[in-house]
Amino acid sequence: MGDPDIRLLGAYQEWQKAVLQPFVNKGRPSQESFETVSDIPVEALYTPLDWDSAAYLEELGFPGSYPYTRGIYPTMYRGRHWTMRQYAGFGTAEESNRRYRYLLEQGQTGLSVAFDLPTQMGYDSDQEPARGEVGKVGVAIDSLSDMEILLQGIPLDRVSVSMTINAPAAILLLMVAAVAEKQGVDLKALSGTIQNDILKEYSARGTYIFPPKPSMRLITDTFSWCAQHLPSWNTISISGYHIREAGSTAAQEIAFTLANGIAYVDAAIAAGLDVDVFGPRLSFFFNAHMDFFEEIAKFRAARRLWADIMRNKFGARDPRSWQLRFHSQTAGSTLTAQQPDNNVARVTLQALSAVLGGTQSLHTNSKDEALALPTEASARVALRTQQILAYESGVTATVDPLGGSFFVEDLTDRLEAAARKYLDHIAGLGGAVEAIEQGYIQREIQEAAWRFQQKVEAGRQVIVGMNRFGGEEPPNREILRVDETLEARQVAKLANVRATRDAARVEAALAWLDRVVVSNQNLLDPLMECVRAYATLGEMVGVLKSHFGRYHPPVVL
């Protein structure tokens, strides 16, 4: 400990004796203990004694430089705001297209597409498992015809498209590419993101189709195909969002997300891909949860960890491969059906934590999402929240405004250390795929969710308007109701596609796909021909399923 630290320690101890203790002795003590929502202890006061400033260059550095703790770009929002997306999609492609165009008119700068459950699971709208679910939690997409309608009038050379789709992600990506071709857009300029993160589906979300190994083949085939045909497209968004929504802690969200990222990089390298070819196109998706400072520290810790993993574990040489670029979404699981207007305040704080944490893209939830899909009016308020942060709050004026905060730096270090412990344990199990197959990650998430729920039920975790400060609420709320006739209309539209397409071309394309599945060739070329021929999603998935089989999860206790 150097002389300045000795002087500071002496001054700190004198403050405790002369100022703090007399105050407490007057009968004004503070609460006995505080902790973050993820159970990390929080001290009453932080000083330079809590942070090793000598490690500044190694642990913080400068924005746009390794290890990227302070941000991946040197000017961050001084040069360009984050991409403002609103996750949207419901009913038919026509209805969703109207919502997208409305949001773009309101100043949104990128699309974020929500698909209905049948589409996420690879079913056509007329298949039995889809009954009653068509268009309910997102838009129904059965063929290229629907994607053409969904993106009608949207200039794909100027608007990036993000899609929350996983098991059939390659197929939906190819549909967007086929629409871009029809618009005359150079595919090399097409920008956007597919989530394409199947591993978190097995541990946290459940919209899987195939077992892990063939699913990983689809992902690495997508990496390879896009490197050649869609070099500006983000081929995967490795998602911690749903891990957190399932109940994980902040440290678990970091660790399980990066463990999945390691598994994808391992699989791509094993498939013969150069880490610096696909590495710069990897992106991440994190939850912006309720504990303000913990979330800011979480984003900073994740950036630092990923930079270390890519540079030192995988030997990536291109600095772009070291950068953790991420989209964030405010936490749907924190929204309450009780007193839903309170959700505007929750979303604002969560969005601010994502901005102060250095997000590249952001979705803000609407206040009514604990009740139904958002109305147009509530979606506009959610978008305006981002715009107020960007243009009125002043938080974009300097890069990493909380960098150097003794509290934030200590919390960043603690989260990184906790995440590293999980990563080491997962590596000892053989990696993320093996950890999922053994049920380890699922159990850890379930136990964290149970501990949090215990705190809520005991009143130790206050949820305003739910377990404290409740009251009478107006009985009538305006919520979005999906038209019950849309399923019949979607099924009729699908029947028309089947009746009017070139049946011989469809049959030949599906036969080509069937031959390639049993080879080691890339699956996306025959899938693209199937898409162009207007084969349906269910038909393509059916061919893959006949060889890959369907995944059945282990029982986790």
C-alpha cells in the first residue's frame, strides 16, 4: 500500500470514528445490509480503496480499445446513437407491416421481428400443432409470400432487420435475402441480425426443434454461407435475455451466454472456419433488468470477458473479433399487470442502464405487455422513452460516464469473477452443450429463480404495486386484441400459395435438400432454392426433421 493509500485509509478510519459512528449512535443507523437483486453485497460507501487504479490500463483502458470495458467504439453515442428498435409482430404479415411502417415513421431506426409460436417451432399455419396459436405472440410466416408482404415498402438497403428466430433461423434469413433480391438490393449490403441461438432454447426458452448437434450444423452452415453471400449480416445473436427472463442472476446471465458463445466458436472452428472470418459478425443480446448499477456493471464485465476469451483462448487477431457488440431489451419479466403505468418508470430506468452500459441497439418494452401485445399508443411511448434518453437527457455527451465510479468498478470486478467461476465449471463439464445435456445450466437457473421468488413472497424484494403499495385500479384497460378470424385467413392464404406455385420446382428443391442433409455439404444453398420456389416453412423443416429427429429434453429436478 503506497503513501496515498495509507493517508486515505487513515482518513477513512477517522471519518468512521468522528462522523459515521456518532451519527449511528444518535439512533439513526442504516439498514443492516444491502445487496443487489442478484445477491451481491453492497457496501455503504465506496472509495479508491475498493479499486486498484494501478490496473487501469489492463482492466479498463480506453473506449474502442482492448479490453473494451469502457465501450467498443472510441466516441460511442457522440458519433451515433444506438439503433432504436421496437420488437413487434402480430397477426398476419399485412398487420405487422402496417405496425413496422408506423414505427419507422415515428423515428424507429431498425426493425425487430417477433414471430408467432408455430413459425418459431417450424410449423405451417395449417398444421395441427399450430391450431389456436397462429399470429398470437408474433407474425405468422409460412412462405416467401408472407415475407414479401411483411417487408413490403420497407427499403432493405437502408433499414436493418433483426429477427428473434432460432431453430428455423436459417430459413427465415433466406426469406429476407430473397425479398432483398426482388427489391434489387445488393446482398453484400444487406444488414440485420438473426438470433439463431439454439443453445439457450434448450436451457431457458424451449422453442427448439432438432437435437443440439444437427442444430449446431445449421448454425455453422449459416456462418459460412453468410460470410460469402451476406458479409454485413450478424449471423447469430447469442442471447442472455431469455436466460435472465427464466430467472438467472446477472452473473449467470453473463456466464451462460458466453459459454454458449464459446460453444459456437468451437463448432465453427471445428467446421473449418477461420475465427477472424466469422468472429466480427458475432453479436449478443442481453437483458436490461431492474437493478440499475448491477446491470451497467454486467454489460462492462461481459465486454471485458469476451475480449479476453476471443483474443487469448481462440487466438483471434482481428480486433473486431474481440468486440462484444450487443442488443439489449428491457426486462419483460419485471413488468406487472397491477398498476401497469408503473412499468413506464421501470422501462425508463432499465433503458438508461443499457445506454450507460454501452448498448449498440435497444428495444424498450411497452407498459401493457404484462397484459397483452402492446397497443400502438403504448409502443409509441416506449419508443419516445429511447428518444428522450438520446436527445434530452445528456447521457450521450460523454463516453462511459460511470467509468471510474468506485462502486461500478468494484461491481464490475465482482460480476466478472463470479462469471469466470461458472465458465470454469462449465468447461470442466465439457462445455455448454454437455452442461445443458446434463441439466446443470437448467438447474442453476431454476434455483436462482426460486430464491428470488422466495424474497418476493417474503416481502424482502419489493415490487411496487404488487407486494407493496397496492390499491384500487380502474377496471377497463385498453389492450390489443388479435382478430380471432386471422387463423382462417392465414390458412386460406397458404392454400393459395400451394395452389399457384410451380409444384415441380418445389418438389425438385425439396429433393435436393433431402440429398444434401445426409452429406456434409452446406444446407443453405438447397434451402435458398426451396425458399425461392415458395416451399413452405413446414415442408422444409419436415425434410430436416426426417433426418435430424426431434429433441426431447432431459428431466431436470
